[in-house]
Amino acid sequence: MTKTKPDIFLVFQMAKVASRSWMKLLEATLPNSTIVHFHVISDKRVNRVKRLIEKTDRHQTIKHLTNASIGHPPKQIQPFIVNGQWIGPETKIITGVRDPVARAISAVGFQCNRLGYTRFGVTPRDGGTAENLIDIFYRALKAAQSNNTQNDTLVSHLARVITNYNLWFKEELTPAFGVDISNTPFNRETRCLQLNGKHSLFAYRVEDLLNNDTEKILLKSTSDFIGERVTNFPQSDTSKENRYQALYTDFVKKIKLSDKDMDWFYNNDVVSKFYSPHEVEVFKSRWRRH
């Protein structure tokens, strides 16, 4: 039977948790569905980013403001959003989590490369170095830990991106869609957390995409959720990003965190829901400063 109206799938999640792979998968598998990707829906966060972008004084440190189309839902779905709440049709939502330190590092690298910094180079085109990325990472982390917005718009933006990890579900997903994961455990057998109601939710872990055995399980669960069989996650083409990838790889290789900083990242409700204590220790061993 031919569907008269397409399904709506939202890849709605915090930044840097494999959004590109999920978009490619859904677009290839569900050509007749509406598929939208975004990170933010709440008025609070939309307005906060807007204020940062509009700053014109000496504290405006985002170098490439023409690239600053960040922090708001795409125009395609704006008619379905009123006061930070979804008023549109029923949807299927895909969202993800990741080792919070790996995600923070990835987010800082990506946002710096996209936005640039007026105070020193953080992109290949501006002579950026791994040491400079480590410097701005720690500035942003300090601002996030102290909840100090800083007189520095790029650092303020990065600090909010880092802090979003433990706030995203309760400040974005639940208020907008009425979907609350607090009483639902992550299912290790299916490698996902699922909720079914007016809106259906499928929450995954990025790390399960990186292991052949767990990826197969996740693909099976994904197939059941979207109603179409999927057999692999498409690989992203990063060939046009070689200079950035070289800088980013050096950044990841050199950055190390103190135990105090790692406790700040890992002692939260989102980590404890999706990761076991052993898995957290494995993460920490990667980033620990010796």
C-alpha cells in the first residue's frame, strides 16, 4: 500500500555524535520520508547563540561570522515549533551519545575550524596548531566548569557546547517533545534505548558504530525502528578536509586531562545511564595525564 504522506524522521541530538552518518543512512534508505537534522530547539539556547553572534564589541572573537548559522532549527521545520515546543506531526527521533571527552574535543575542533578565532590561529588557514586548539579547549572547559560566560564569544560558545552534554536531554528533548529517558535503561542487548509514545525515540552510542559486532546489533535495532532493513552505515567523505584532519589528529593525540577534569566530565546522569563503570574507566585511560 502506497503511503499518502511521508514519515518524518528527526536526527535531533547534541553536536558531534555521528549526525552525518545517520543522515546518509536515512536518506539512502528512506527516500520518500522527510529527514531533518538539527541540534537545538529551545528558545533559551536559540536566543543565547543569537546574542553571541550579534555582539560587535571587542569581546566578539568569532572570526568568520558569515559561517555562524548555528544554534537554531532549520527553516524547513520552523513552522512546527512554537516557544521551543514541537507542534507538528508525530515523528521518529534518532539521537545519540558519545564519550563526553571525545565529543568535547571533536566539538571544539570542528567549531574552531568553522568559526575561526580573532586572538590566535585555530584553523589551518590561520596557521592553527594543536597547541592552540589545546589552549582554547582548556579556556572553554574552565568557563564551562565555572559557569562563567567569559568576555570572549568563541570561548563562551564552546563552553556551552561542552556543557550541553549533561543538559541536552532535559533542556532540549523533553521540553520540546515530551520524551523523558530518565526511567528507561539503555538496553545492552539491542544497543539502544527506545521509547514509544506520541513520538518514538531511538538513542544510540557512537562507540557501538566502531565495533563490528556491536554495529551489527545496532543495525538490526535500527532496521526494526525505521521499518526498513539497513546493512551498513555510509562512510563520510572527508577528502576535502585533509588539512583540518591532520591538525585535528595532532590535537587529539596531544591533549591529556587531569583526574579532576575527567571527574567533571564523567560524573553525570547521561554517562551513568549509557555507560558502565568499566567503560568509563577505559575512556579515562585514553585521556589521563600521566
